[in-house]
Amino acid sequence: MSVTAEASSGAMGGTKSHEFLLPCESLGEDTLRVCTKCGATFNAEIKANQGAACSACSSTTELDTVKAIEVAHSFLLGTQYSRKLGANFVGQDGKSNSLVMGCFGIGVTRLIAACIEVISSGDRIRWPLAISPYGICVITPKAGSKEASAGGLLAMQAAVKLDQLPQGNGEVVVDDRDDLTIGRRLKDAQKSGYPMIVVVGKTALDEVPKIEMHYQEGDQDRSMILSLDELLDLFRAEEPALDSTNNDPNSVRL
């Protein structure tokens, strides 16, 4: 989903510069030119003309235009600053050389806002797994319901055992506002953007107690009904919720 674009070094100087952006037609502040042949991407600051030849493959096919939000920037500074600062190292040949410098910056607050704008839907936040405040929300039964006693114990067992797993350690939050209905708390959890929501409701009274698991798959909400052992086995086998290598930031891998 992210895009890397060749950009101007500007006041920072140096020999190369790249921006890292999230495509967003509605709020994108940067205009990008994308080669339809090789996919090379350039900020319009250095490739203002859509009809200009692609500097990566020399194609003269007209470049596509995309709006995007910049979230990070890298600069290859070379020896521009190290020479002035006298920042040197001694090479294997015994000679003194200027350090080759580079820098990389991430706009943390900008990244959070951009992720919400690009990934979320109109009625809920969808956090990328790598920056979600918590990976798993456990919702307990409503007070006074038939399943309150058995389900309450099952919910706490689920929370404790999930937290004991490497993937869940420190990632579990329990919504025990049991004066509210499960439906209200499920909607609140979805609005808050928890990648995985474990609900303990009526199925806790089944002969083999079951729990509901809600998760994101692309732009779709999915759910499954599992026993606690099946849920824990799923985590152990697949490491679902907190797999930061997942290429789709909007999905939970299951």
C-alpha cells in the first residue's frame, strides 16, 4: 500500500532523496508521477511534466498522476556535511576518508493520522497491526445474563492465556463494562480499531463452551466461533494478530 517516490533533496542537500507515502486521493498533499511501464514513481516537484520521459526506463509513455500523503523521507547526504565537520574514518588502506552520511525521518503523528485516513472506514478505525494500541480486546458477558457466571470465568481465562502467549503478551485489553450490552461494546471495540475482538456471549453455555472471534480481512470484517483451546491453538500455529511481516496492513493473518 505504501509508495516510494524519488524526490528533491531540497535544503537538506545530498545526492539522492526518497519519500515514503500512502496514496490518498481525498487528502493527499503530494502529487506523484508514476511510470505506467516500469512503475517508477517521482514527486511532481522533480517530474512536473506528465509527458516527460521516465528517468528509470526511458519510456515516453505519459505518466499517471497519484495524490498521496508523505509519512517519511530519506536523504543520501554523501560527504556534504562530514567534510565540513571533519567526520572521518581510517580505511583498510590506512588513509583518512570522510564519512558517507544519510538520514531518515518518520513523521510519527502524521503516520498515525495518515493510516486512519487511508485504511479506516466511515464508522470505524482500522489500525495497522504494527501500531495498534492493543492487538486483542476481550469482551465479557453482560451482567445479569444467563451466561454471566460461566462466561465471565471463560472470558478471564481467555484474557490470561492469550496474554501468556508470545504474540499476545501485553496486547490484551478486557472490556468488562458489563452494565453495557455485548453489542454496544463490540461496536465500541470496532470503532477503537482493535485488530482482534474476542466475545464471550451465549455460546459460552454450549456443552463445549465457545467464544466468538472477530477480525479484519482486507476491508471486510470476519468472525468465527471456537473453543478456548481452538483459539489458543490457532495463535500458537499461525501467530495471527501480531505478525508485523503481513504485507496487508489492514488484515489479520489467520
